[in-house]
Amino acid sequence: MRFDIITLFPDFFASPLNCSLLGKAIAKEIATVNLVNPRDFTQDKHHKVDDITYGGGVGMLLKPEPIFAAVESLPILPQREVILMTPQGEPLNQPLLKDLATNYQQLILICGHYEGVDERIRQHLVTKEISLGDFVLTCGEIPALTLINGVTRLLPGTVGKVESLKAESFETELLDYPQYTRPAEYRGWEVPEVLRSGNHKLIDQWRREEQIKRTRDRRPDLWDKWQLKINN
């Protein structure tokens, strides 16, 4: 997987891209990350990438010329998306991450700033808009990094035990079950007896019941989706 990040702040990614599983995946070339600064494609001496909005209003917009030029400087792989990280996009969720990890070779991520981007970038350059949720951040680098992390961990070779990916939250519309490690008792709080029983059938049953209970109590929206799925 190739990630091309269009960002005004390449240094933002320096530490995260070198840490933990993400750093190991990049070192093993399971994923490659290319950072592109739109300022390098400006024509004026001040390297201006933003300007005031037509019609008035508060704040500045990213200009189209540097963004188009930055994206058009990149190689074109057969299966790619040009993604704008924006609160107006479709919500990022596990099925979307799986789709991106499975069906694409190149993801170009445009990180917005200020009041957003010129609408012509949306209409004529971007192929998909993605949002982390119904809130606003100071920059698009944070959601871009989230997307890179979520996609890369699904790529073959990143996570050691593939089985662990199949059992985690959201894979079946249910949240994960409670998990414990040693010691068996801590400050009077004990690990449930069933988990220490060695009876894997009972353990699986307990875990499933806890998933259902936790999802019903914490995420009624997911609970409704799961109910619809099992009843159809």
C-alpha cells in the first residue's frame, strides 16, 4: 500500500510513522508513506497556499493551484483514491478501513486547514471524503494519521496473529468482550471464574454474552444494526 500525504506540516508525521506496529510495517515496506508539501508547488515568493473567500466570511481557504499541482506530481497506481479528510465526509468505520486495505494500492490523503479547501478541489480532484466524526479538529493530519494506522494494521504481515483481527470490536457489529490477565486477584477484584475454568465452550459462551450486553448498554446504534443483521 502506498500512502501519499498532502500536508503543510510534514514534521507532524515524523514520530508516529516510526513507532510501534506502524513503524515496523513501514520498515518492512508493507506500507510506504510519501509526504508532499503543497508549498513546494507555489509560484510566488511567499509560498502562499491560502487566500480569503469570495463573498466574504471569516477565515482562509486552501487555494486550488498548489493542491492540484501536488497531487498531479504523484505517480498514478491502477487502484487509487484521492481522499479529503473533512467533517463533511462519510464516517470512518471498520468496513471502510477494510475496503481501503483490500481494494486499493494507493491512497492520497489531502489534509485540510483553516476553513477548508476551495470547492473545486472537492469537485474535480477528490474522489472520496472521509470524516472521523461530528466534530472539528485544528488540522487534517490527525484524521489522516488515524486512517493510515487503521488501514495499515489490516495489511497482511502487519499484525502477527491474523486471528486477533477477526475477534476484535466492530468485526461483527459487536463490541469486544472484557479481558483479563494475571494476577487472578488484585485489590479484591477477581478475574471471573469462568475464564479460569479451562472450559473453552463456557468461555466462548461467556464472551459472546458479554459482547452482546456491552454493545446493548454502550452502543445502542450498533446493537440495532446487529439485531437487524441476525433477524434477516
